[in-house]
Amino acid sequence: MSTLFSTRCAGPSRPVDLAGRPLRSAPWPAPDPAAQHRQRRPTYAGAVRSLGPADVAAAADRISTWVTPTPLQRSARLSELTGATVLLKREDLQPVRSYKLRGAVNLIAGLDEAARRRGVVCASAGNHAQGVALACAELQVPATIFLPSTTPRQKRDRVADLGGKQVTIVVGGETYDDAAAAALDLATDTGAVMVPAFDDQRIVAGQGTVAREIVEQLGRLPDLLLVPVGGGGLLAGCVAAIGGSDADDRLVGLEPAGAASMTAALRHGAPVRLDKIDSFADGTAVRRVGEVTFPIVRDSGCRVSTVAEGAICVEMLALYQTEGIIAEPSGAMASAALSDPDQLAQLPIRQGQTVVAVVSGGNNDVSRYGEVVERALIHEGRKHSFLVEFPQEPGALRRFLDDVLGPDDDIALFEYVKRNNREFGPALVGLELGSRDDLEPLLRRMAASPITVQPVPPDSPLFGLFLS
């Protein structure tokens, strides 16, 4: 395999192949579709047995030197909305700002000396890479971490800073699948230990320490525990920690509506690969859940629901503005199920119960907040776009503003294309309303106006025509 990589360790970046030989220029070849679906997971003693509280307890002991407990923080906002006592499990306060450190440390700390000398390999676009990097720095284990070329520079730098001299970063390929295929090849060729993001019992047991810690802090099981779901590592770990008999009525997994891979797996009775996903909630945007995690979740009988990406965005803003928490999209997913009325109606919450929502991560790129605000406004029914045919004459825009806009309406977007030798010119107009209830009066005023107005849904290709 001869592939262009950008490799970073202690020195400057340079393109190399898997053998470390310098390359001038070569594209990353498209991954072999058949290879993408091959399951090449490391095996170890006890790989096929079920996990339980004892495994999670052993993981808690193993990681205790390097992973400190995170607090439970009461949310007055969510408690008032639900009538329950809502506590936020602040995994965003881990040194890597996510729970992923737990599973990474559990796996790597459990390796024998021979395996540690061979080193470890992982592929990740974010939180898992940071967890592996810090674990390897603390345990003095060499690691090669593969990142897709789409990984933001600040995340690359963060992984490098956490891993120090123990970590070599390899950047290339357009997708996570590309990076994962290269990581698997390196592990196969060198004997290095592959550290999966979720599909390994040691990872699952480590992530399960989140639930074990919650029980220790409360002194009992919460009445309801809400957990974000991507590949299923955290949810499966929580099942193992609290025991399957309690998981069916106390544990709820939440996954993004645009990447509902666990829901699809439960429907089909086995993991299935989603052809298309919305990658907005990137920490949980997984095309296929794990072969290890799925049966644990399935057999537990716990509930798995989806959360709309717009609801996640509303909750991200609420967490920041009210609780002062900077959560990534996946980190806000569990509590979004409590703040969104449609989601809350589906949860079995009774007055006075204790509900815990896991804030799984806080690695959010500040540059994304524009998109977060946009999605939140659309979800709340406060942002709408229209295609308007303006007469190409002086004063047309002023008449539109006077006749159509309400006192609390604001123009958020105005893209106008002037047409020579035509009576009318099209404009894409984005309006931000004071509240959802302002939409019907706005539509009535538009209908009464002599100007032709056509609503444009958010997913319409017309957006691309005017914004390109």
C-alpha cells in the first residue's frame, strides 16, 4: 500500500508511506469496498463471554490511577421542565473533555509488556483519538493515530499535545473509513494492538465505569439514565454496569435522527450499514454499530430513541446560556431528550424521580456555532426562507418590508439576482421570527401582498442556487 500521509510526532510534518519512506505526491487510493466490511478485531481470552458488573468494577480499579471521577450537576432548568430531579453527569470535564479516556485507559493499561512494546493503533476523527493519545502518554506506550484529512487543525494539534512523544499522527483520506482501513493494515502488518473506538469488550467495560460512578455518587441506581449512542460502547457499558435486569426500565439510549444506526440494527436484528448519515453530531455519527456492542444492547431490552439534530442544537445553546456548559452536539444529545417537548413526551418520567443525563463530551469547534444557531432557529420554527419575485422597480423592497414583515421579524438573509430586460427578479429572503406563533400571521400578510412569495424548505436545492 503506497499512500500519501502527513505524519506528525516530535518533528515537522512530512508525507510518508506506511513504512516511513518519504513520498513526493500520491493520492490516497479509494478503499476496497470489500475490505471496509471485513471485521478485523483483535481477539483475547474471554472475548465471547458476556459482560457484567464485575467486569466494570475491574475496569474501574484499573483506570482509577489515571481517570478521576466527574461530578453530577443539578440542572434547575431541566428539573423544572420535567418535574424530576435532573442531574448532568459532566464527562466533558475529563482531561480530554469526553468519557472516551475511560475505555482507552482500560484497554491499554491491561496490555502485557510485549504488547505495549509493539504499540497501539487507532483511527478516529476526534474524541477517541484524544483518549488514546493521553492514555499512551500516561502509560508510556507508543501509538500511531490515523486521522481523516477532514479533521480540523485544532483537533490534530490537541491530539499531538496530549500524546507528546509517544504518539505519531498520520493524516490522510477523506473519511473515517479510509483512516480505519489504513490503521487496520498497519496493525496487521506490525502486530500493533488495534484500539477500536467502541467494538471491544475492554473498551465497553471502561466506558461502563460512567454508570458505576453514577451509582456510587447517588448511593443507588437513578430512576432513569439517559446515554448518547454512536457505536454503542457507552450504552453497552452502562448495561453491563447496572445489570441487564435493571436496564430495560432504567436505561435509555439516544442517538441522532440522522445517524440512527442502533435503531436500524434493533429493527433488523443485526448491525446494518447505513448508506447515508448526517454527520453533524460527529461524535455519534456512526454508519454501523459494533458486533460486540449490539447484542449487549439488544439483550438488555433497554429503550433506544432518536433525537432531531435541531433539538440537539437548541439544547447546546441552552446548556451554554443557562448552565455555562460548552457541549459538543453528541454531548448535548441526552439532555436534549429532556428539553424538547416531543422527545420528553416519549420518556417514562414521573414527578420527583431522579434522572441522570450524561454530558458525554465538550470538544466543540467554536466556528460551528453559526450552524448550531441556524439549526436551532429552524427547529424552533423561528427561521424560514422564501423565494420572492420582486418587481424590478424602485421601492419594491420597501413595500415588501412595510406590507409583509411584522414588528418582531428580522431579515437574516437577502440574496437578490437582478435580471436585465425582465419585469421581475428573484430573491431568496431568510426571515427570523420573534416566535413560532408569528409564522401564520406572516403567511397571511404574504398571501395578501401583490408580490409573489414561495416558501422554501431548509433542505431545498434552491439554497445552493442562491448561496453558492
